[in-house]
Amino acid sequence: MNKEALQFRLCGNGDVFILREQIMINNMIVEEKQPRETFFSIYDDSSYYGILLPIESINDELLRLDVEIILKLQNIMGNVYYEKISLEFTRDKKCKLWTLHKKNNSFSKKMQL
């Protein structure tokens, strides 16, 4: 796994397939894809999902990034649902490094991608 990737344990009470991934930064879709054959088991403690944020084109003057990662998931019973990972990053004016300020996960059966 790339050490610069954001790494997440997928939440839930069962094994899941990732059907779709969407990344929004400051309310703009910057990436959308359908991972192929991506499966996560709750029984594998080393099973992390890594995401590289495409921030190359982000304005250097911004001091805050609001990131939403929406994953369309399907469990082994065939139920489809969505996990939304909301992240807020802030940046110090002097050192220009991004720091995770807030994180929140939510689940829904009705979210759309």
C-alpha cells in the first residue's frame, strides 16, 4: 500500500465488495471509479482500503479542504448500501502541511452516486 494513501478499515458487520467510489473535494467531484473485484473481509485485521486524494490541482492558497468519499458497497447477502466518509483538512499557513481536523462516517441505503 502506498504510504501516502489515506487508509480506512471499512465499517460494518460483514464482508463487503466495493462497487463504486466517488471522491469530492470542496463539493466538486474529482474522481469516480468502479473498482474491479475489490473485496474486504471483517475477519482480516490487515484489510485496509487506501485512497490517494487527487489534490495536485488544489489552489495553494486554500487553508481548508472538505473531502467526501462515498463508497457503494454490497455485502455477501446481496444488500447494497453506501458509506460516506467525511474529512476536513486544515493547513497551516507557514508549513503548508495538511492536518486532519475532523472525520465522520455515515451509512445509508438511499444515497446516490
